[in-house]
Amino acid sequence: MAFEAINKAGYTVVSMDETRLDAAISESFRIYLFDQIDSGSDRVVIDLGSVRFMDSSGLGTLVATLKKMGGQGALKLAAPQPAVLDLFNLTSMDKLFTISPTVAEAIEG
Amino acid sequence: MTDDQGQALRLEIDSELANTTLIAMAIRGLCAMTALSPVEVNRVELCVVEIVNNAIEHAYGHEKGHKVETVVHLEPAALTVTVSDWGKPVAESKLESASLPVDPDDPALWLSSGRGLPIVHSLMDSVHYQRDGDKNSFIMCKYIKG
């Protein structure tokens, strides 16, 4: 599994080379995200564009990251595919996260 | 397997989370044979993944070397998926289908786990849990509207 973080317009944009954000990788992704925050990133965009499938473990990782930020800075999600967006809507997690169609819009928003 | 009520397929994996994808891909393939919409196929995949992961994580405590069996029964009007393990049974209290509240203003309610079973209950048309000796099974059914 491969995660990547780049700096863009004041945001840390995290992406992954994975099509499934599920229980098999969610803990590794959580550790990666927590490391980014511990390293000082307080404005984070997670690019979900490559993720075709997400389960409750993947969702839990994003919620844990939001809690980790403790209301400081910003955590935004970008480019979710239909099945991923459906999961957010089904669980009402769309109320917690700022979700944008593209990374560019997440940064500008 | 084929009988007069439809077709059935039995899949077996070892209890590793990485193996859940194998079941998910097989389920997607089977669903593609039905009149389920793309959204419904995604949701059935999600439910099966949640229950298989539940068996690996909770019934077997992430321990490898145990069997997780998935049997898919395909009939013209319904898809029934039975996921079985031979590990620790699910506690009665966790089988309830209560939805989990989300309040953007109350971080204490931002749960990072425990959403799997509520998701399954909300998306499948029926969900049952049964114990038969040391075998524990979730039986989920999705109706197929032609």
C-alpha cells in the first residue's frame, strides 16, 4: 500500500494508490494520517479519487483523524466516488465532513 | 451447487482481512448476473465485507488459520448470503439494529467503530443471526426487483 502527502496552497494533500479503503489497510492509513498531523499538518485534504470501495473501517479512520485534529485546522475530503459518497450519506457522516468534488475545490473552498 | 430453488456458491477464506477482497470480488461478479442496480451491488458488497470482517476481527480476534465460509444463494427474486464462522459468538446486545446518531456539535458521538452491523441492518432486506453448535452464521437477504 502506498500513501503520499504533498503540500499544495497551504494544505497537506494526502492521496493513496489503493482502490479499497477497507479493514485491511485502514489502520495503516490511520497511522499515516496521525503522523502527518503530529508533524504539524493542520490543514489536510484527503484525496479519495482512487478509492472505489470504502467500508466502516475506512470510515472509522477518517472519523478518528477528525477527532485527532480536535477542532483545530481543517480536514477536508475530496473526489469521492459514488459508492464512497453513498456510505457517507447512509451513515450521516456527510454532516461531519466537508466533502468537495475535486481537490482543487477542497483547497479553494 | 444448483437446486430447484436457484443456484448456490460456497466460498471459503482463511481468517485474514486481506482475504475479504476475494469474497467481495466474487459477490460483485454474482450480483452482476442479477437485476440489482449498480448502487445495490455496491451496497451488497459493503454488507458482505462488513460481516466477513466482523468474523475475522471479533469471532477470531484477528487470528489467522480459521475458516470463514460464505454461501451465496441466488434465486430469481432474492440474493441470500450466509457468512459463517466457528469462533466467538456475537453478543446479543451487539445484534440490535439501532442506528448510531451523528451530531456535528458533539465529538463524543463521533464513533470511529461499531458502524458495521447498523449499516448491514439498514441496507439488507433481512438479517438474521443463528448459532448451530459451534457454527455462527449471519444470514442476509436482498430482494431483487426485476
